[in-house]
Amino acid sequence: MAGVWVFKNGVFRLENPQSEGSSSSSSGAGKRKVLVYLPTGEEVRSYSRLEKILCGLGWERYYGGDPELYQFHKHSSIDLISLPRDFSKFNSVYMYDIVVKNPNLFHVRHV
């Protein structure tokens, strides 16, 4: 999110913010981000593909939480990856969560 932080009346506020959704517009205001699986160089463009990759890395689907989320758990750790059910809401926050929990296997790229 871009903008300018302004301190006014004892409160910090972000002015002129740009949401991530506007970054994919054709105006060229920003660049879209994609999750890349480094061993193959593949851009992850669907949850079905992401699930196959994560399962191959030892992650399992976790059923039992919020029905609006896809969740993955790894038995060898306490980590839980939670993703919005709607892939169109899969943004850089979720991508970086995957990157941090799978070091050296994923990367977020600007396209």
C-alpha cells in the first residue's frame, strides 16, 4: 500500500492510499504480483496447483476452521497457512506467508 502518512490532531493517518486491487489496473499505476515455485519456475495461478505443490512439500489440507478459508498444516511444525477461498483475493500478504513458511522454495515476483 502506497501513500503518505500524516500526523494530524494526535493521529497518524494514511492519505492517498493505493490498494493492491488498483495495482492490477491497466493504468500502469503498479504491477501485479504472482507466487513463483522456484524449483520449476512455475507461476502459481490456481489453488488446485498450489495444493499439489504444498502437498508434495508435506503440507496437508486442514478442515475444521472457517469455511471461507483454505488451510494447510504441516505435521512437522506448528505452522498453518490460511488462504481466502476466493482465489481472486489471493494477494501478496498470503503469498509472503507461503514464502516465509517454505524458505527457498517460493518467491513473489512482480509482473
